[in-house]
Amino acid sequence: MGRGKENTSEPQSLEKEEKLGGLSRQDSQKILRLSQKGMPVDAIAEVWSVEATEVVKILESMQSSSGEDSQSRTEEGGEHGLNPLVKRLKEEPTDLCCPISHALMEDPVVAADGFTYERTCILQWFKSSNRSATTGQPLETQALHPNQHMKSAIVEYKQKSVAEILSVASQLPSQDAVELLLKGEEFVRPCLPDVSAKKKLVSLLVLRSKLPGITRAEVLKELVPLILEIKDTASLQELLVGMTEPEALSLLSQVDEEMVKSLHLPGPHPDVVSKELVRRMASSWVTDHQDESLDCLWNFLCQHIHFLSQHQGHQHDTWLEAAALVLATHHSRLSAQLDEVDSILLRQACLCLSNQEETISFARDFFNTDLGISTLDCWPPKSSTSILAELASRLDVSKHEEKLELLLEAHGIDDTNVHVRCSLMQQLDQHVLVQDGAEGKDMEGLLLKLHLETKEVIPAEVMRKLSLLKRYLKGLTADELLLLAKMVAKANRQADGARVAVAASELFAANGRADESQDAVVFLWDLLRQDVQDEEDGCADGASLVLATFNGSLRAQLEELDTRLLRKACFYLDNQGAALGCARGFFNSDLGIDSLDQWPPKSSALIFTELASRLNDDEREEKLNLLMKAHGIEASHAHVRDALLKQLCQAMLLQDASVDSNNDSEGLLLRLHLEKNEDIPGDVMQLLSLQERHLKDLAADQLRLLASMLDKANRRADGARVAVAAAELCAANGLEDESHEAIACAHYLDRTNDRASLLLCKLLGSITGKCKGLRDLVDVECKRLDGRCDGLDRRCEGLGGRCDGLDEKCEKLEKPREVPIKSLKWDLSSYNLGGFAEGQTVESEKFPLGVSTVQAWLRVTKKSFGSHYLFLCVTEPVWVNFKVNPVVRQTQYEYAFTEPSEATMIAWINADAASITFELLAVRLPGASLELVMSKS
């Protein structure tokens, strides 16, 4: 049995040794005893050549295997249940503690009893006792002496304790670790600001910041400034490892760039340092807006993406998106060549362009700034078109749909980019050929726009597949539409070319370009006329309608046109509804027919006339109807009038049934001849019925001319009847003289005409009565004029006397009078008053003083003491009120003498005076009751 127990205990012993890091149980017990004696963990680890952490594990293992006594002590609680290492670190050595406070001494001193005390404690003791605090014996003196040896021991103890706490704190339970770390901080803080102490305090705070159950923010508040102050990169790196990415970035924002660059963080956030550097670069560019700063940011992002791609397990999607964002938003300022950029990065850049708000949000989250995206002039930026075009150029033929979408997006951003326009144009051409058309998203309209803006000929195979619907043409200018019409015509699509030409003409007209609009119509006509023989495509109807509507603008030679074309044109002219139906069906437009001033238009009269000229003699009725329509459309056209007149005369001579009493053809024939003042042929004249209804539309002078023609044709009775009608019409219009002439003509032509005779009698009676009344009126007027002449003679005599008196007054008024002077300015600049000798005098010219009999002048005389006096001199005694400048003075003087020596001084002036202004206000002669006051005007 005993041997069996030995067998079972041996494996347990081996298992225990494995748990103790390969050391025997005896070695472990030795380590425990060394620790209990106060040997630091680092020293034990050095002696046994193991890690300090292994020493801590051995001590913990030895404690757990100490048996029931140890377990019972743990259950009892208190310090006896603690790990011996923790217990030793928590307790202070008694030989280093003060006997009074039992606390570790800071300032140890030796008293007279030979014991060492804390200075503050023993001093407090001496205040109440003169005995030894340890033995109780009286002391001879209270003198204290520093115990340097004890103080050195205490310092050494603190340093060793701090080092040991730093070694084992991370392996201890949280509560014990916090307590020991706080104790270590208490040992270190009194040594501040020593650099070594700062480093130890940083290490302690770093360890404490990682423990659960503490206020992390409070620890970091003290820790971060210390780390930055001493530039402790290792501690900063250790601190960052345990932080979340936002916390780490917030901390790094306070660190200088050199220190950030020296960091390398393993763990869950390996990119946090790089991200901080990127943020700094972004901030630098936002501040200085230098292209070099932006290139640095771009190159750093690309290099970091390349680095991450070389390491398995690193996710670099965020970094890829960041680089793509910089490329998408600021490509124009980067030195990067797009053909050197990876396609994945290009595609990601294109995605960034899709949503500005999301892009700004990502930029602010990653770069801590929006990189100026919110202040860009437009979004997406115009420079991004090159990115889209470059990505499109890398796609193979099988991805033509995606390629087209990219180019469309690029063109939408900047439609002026030549490279994008050319690429898109080629892709659209290819799309039409592949898809058998370009409908949807108005691609056909865009294709047309691109080709026509550059005047690039649309390939024939592409042109054949274009629908040319009206909605695809609405974005084109008038010039582009006309160019397109010519291209379509060359592709043997005359009908479609005609529709496009109509759209061009209408747009030209809407823009006020009448000449270009007419040129488009001419092109339309030439285009349709070439295909007029083919009636299946509707070009014949279209040509006829264009001729009918725009004949005046076409400059067409009607005699060269086919009769069928003319007849179809006349049909549309007779039926506006049919014309509108044809226009809208064939041209997709009403050709402006609804907006014309009249229908048929005036220019169409020649079409009817030309068609009439081609009819045979057996078609006289239709021919006359055509000419009548032409005349109804444009009555003033000479060719139409001549043709109709000729046809009417011919019908009259042939006694044609079409010239009957119902259609007033005779009246029209008369009007046409008489409007031209042409003689009606004699053979026609003899056939005229000259009924009253045929004459009712003729003017009075035309009736008189017709009466003269009838006289020549020996139809004097009819001529008299026509002359009577002319006389009555003239009288109705207030033309009495013309009426009298017509009455005389009628009576001359036919004295048997009762109506003419009656009118003549009335005329003669009226003339006789008027002559008698005139004679009486002349007599009365002569008498009145004789009386007025006598009165005028008498008035003339009185006026003659008054004129003589006025002549005498004028002679008196014509005598010259002197104009009184109101003010004058005397220029002294040429006299050099400063150089005058005493008594030297200078005088002004004389001037009238308000009345012609009084003359005045000014005098300047130098007196003693260098003074210059100003005098006013007059030729006769006078009362005067005046002002003198520069001396302002209002005074009254009565000058009775005219001699210079008797003149009265009125002012002093300076020797440097340049001028004197004299202003007369009022003047009065002695004894006079009137005072002459000078006007202020």
C-alpha cells in the first residue's frame, strides 16, 4: 500500500513542477522565502534566470498549495489572507516607519534617546512631553539631527518598491493592482519634476489606466500631458494599444508629428497612426491650399494602400475609399497621371461622385475635414470627367453598356470636354449599330447634337438607323437642323430630310432670322422636287404643298414645273383643311398655314395663272375660273390682270356661256380696262350690255372715261347714260365741278336723254340764282369797306401827332448817361508799397460816384512810422455810405473840399496789400431829399 501511495504521488509531483515553470518544488519554496524576506521580484527573477511574470506565477501557485491553514486564513479575511508578495508590498518595513505614527518616514531625524522619528511627529510629541516617545525616559535635550542613512534607506526602499510594483501590477487582481499602483504614485510624486520620476509616474499611470473599475478619463487627464512633455514614445504606444480607435485618434491629435511618425501600433487598430498622419496632411492642405500638400496626401494614401495589400488579413477598403475620394474631388490639382492609377481605385472614385452628402460625411469622418468639398463650385467637379472617361476606356467591347453609361455621366458633368465628347460620340454610334437604334434616354438626340456641333458627318450605316423623331430634334439649333437635313438627304431619306428642313425653317423664323428661314424653305423645295415622280413616299404631295404655301419665297420657275404638281398645289389652295392635313401628316408641322394672313396666300395667284395658261381652248370655263381665283387672291398683280382681261375679252367675243348675266364678268372686264385707262376694243365694246349692275362698282372718273369710250364707239346714247351716272356719283361725293362737267357731257352726247336735260336745267337755275346773290353781296361789302377806310384815315392823323412827340422823347433819351459805379477793385501789386518813402503817394483813376456831377478817386500815402493811409477824394461835397476791403467800414462823410491835402483818411492798409475793393452802398447830394441806394443785384 505504501508503495502504491508513492506511485500515485510521483505523477502529482511531476504535474506540480510543470505548473511551476520547470522549477522544482524546493526551488519554488526558496523563491517564496526570499520574497517573504523582502527581496524584490526583479532580483529573484535575475537570480533564477526567469521572467518576473514567472516569479509572480510561482508565488501565487505556492500560496494556493499551502494547505488548509492558508484556506482558513483566506476565509477569515484580513491581511493574513493576501498573497505574500502583495502583502509585503502593501506593508511598510517597521525599521523605516516612525515609532509614533507607524508610517513610512519622509524626513527622519534622531532624537536624544537615540531613536529615529518623523520630524513632524516628534515635534508634535515635544509640545506635550519631554520624555522619550519610545522608552518614556526623560530627555536631556529636544535637539533633532537628520538621519541621512535612514533617509537614503527610505529612498532606496521606495525606488525598489516602485520598480517591483511596475513589474508585477499587470499580473495582480484588479483591486490589489490599483492599491499598489496608487502607493507607487505616492512614492514618485514628491520627486517631481525630476525626469526619471516623471517617467516612472507615466508607467504607473499607464498601468492604472488599463485596469477595470477606474475613472479612465481622470487618469488620462494627468497621463497624456506627462507623456507629451517627456516624449515617452514607448508609454504612448502602450497606452494607445488599449484604446478604441476614436480614443486613440483623439489622443494622437495632441501629439506632435515627429512623435506620431515614430509610433508603430500592433493590435486591433494598426492604422490609427497612419490615419492621424493623413488627417494632419489633410488639415495642412485645407490651410495652405498648395498643390504640393495635396500631392503628399495622395502619395501617402497610395503607399499605405500598397503596404496593406501586401499583408494578409488587413482590410484596406476604407483607405481605398479615402484615396478615391481625393482623386475624385481634386484630380485637377494632383500631379498623378490617370493612366497610372489602378482600375479599382478609378471605379471607387466614380462611386464617390454619386452622392455628395455621403462623400462629405466620409471625408469628415476619415480626414476630420470635408477637404473643401462643400465649397466646390459644382458637384460632381468638372475635373472628374477625366476619371470617368479613363475608366470607360479600360472596359472591353463586351461591356459597351457600362462604358456608355460612364461616358454619359462624364458628358453630363462637363459637356465641353473634347476628349469625352469624341469618345461618347463614337460609343453612341456603336450603340446604334449594336442595338439597332438609339431610343431611350434621348441617346439619339445626344448623338445628333454631338455630331452636328462638331459638324462631324454621321456615318451612313448609323444614319439609316436613326428615327429622327421630333423629340430628338428639339435640342438642336436651327443651323444644326439645316445641316442635319442635308446629311439626311445625302443618305437618300428625302422625306425625312424634308421634315428636318421644315423644323429648321420654323426655328430660324422664331429666332427672327427671316433670310435663313427662306433659305431652308428653298432647300426643302429643291429636295422634294427631285423626288416628285415617286408618289409612294409622299414627296409629290409635300412638294405641291410647299409650292402652294411658299411660292413667293421659292424663286421657282413655274413654267418648268410639271402640270400635275401645279394642279395638286391648286387643290391644296382651294382646300385649306386638306393642306393642313397633309402638312401635319407629312412634315409633322402645319408649315405656318394657320398663322398666315390669308389663305390662299397672295403668291399662289401665279400658280393658278400658270395652270390656266396650260389649258386648251375647250377648257375655257376652267381656265376662266382659275384666272378669276387668281385675281381674287391678288387683284393688283399685273400678269394676273392681263391674263384675266384677255380671257374675259375672248369669252365676250365668243359669246361664251360663262360670261352671262349672273357672274358679273362684264363688270369685271370694265373695271380691269378702266383701271388701266385702256381703251376697250371696239368689237368688245359693241357687245357690252352696260346694265346698271355692271356699272355700280365703277368710280366716277372711270364712268366718265367709259362715257368717252362709248362716244368713240358711236354708242352716244349709252355714253350719255353712263355720263349721267358719273354726274350723280360726283354730286354724291361733293365734287360739284366734276358733276357739272359730266352733266354737260351727257347733254352733249344725247340731247334726248331726259335725265341729262333735267340735270342741266337744275344746274343752270342754280347758277343764275347764285350770280344774283353774289352781286348783292358785293354791293354790301363795298359800302362797308368805304366806311372803314374813312375811320382809318382819321386814326392815322392822330397817330402822326403822337409819333412826333415820341420822336422828341427819344432824342432826349438818346443822350449819353454815365453809369454809376457800385464797386471797384484797385490793384496795388505793381506799386511796391513797402518801398515808399514818407509822404510818397499813389492815386487811382476817377470814377462817378452815383451821380454824373460827382467824381471820386482813392489815394494811398505813406506817413510816419511806416503806416500807409487810404483816402477817398471827391470833386464836390457829397454824403456817401461805403465799404472798404480789407478794412470793413460803414461811415458817413461830407466832403467839402477837393484839394488832395484836405482829403479825409478812411483806413490804414498793410504794405503788402495786393488790392483794395471799394463798394458803394448809398450816395446823396447836400440838401437833396432823395438818396441813391445802390442795387444789390
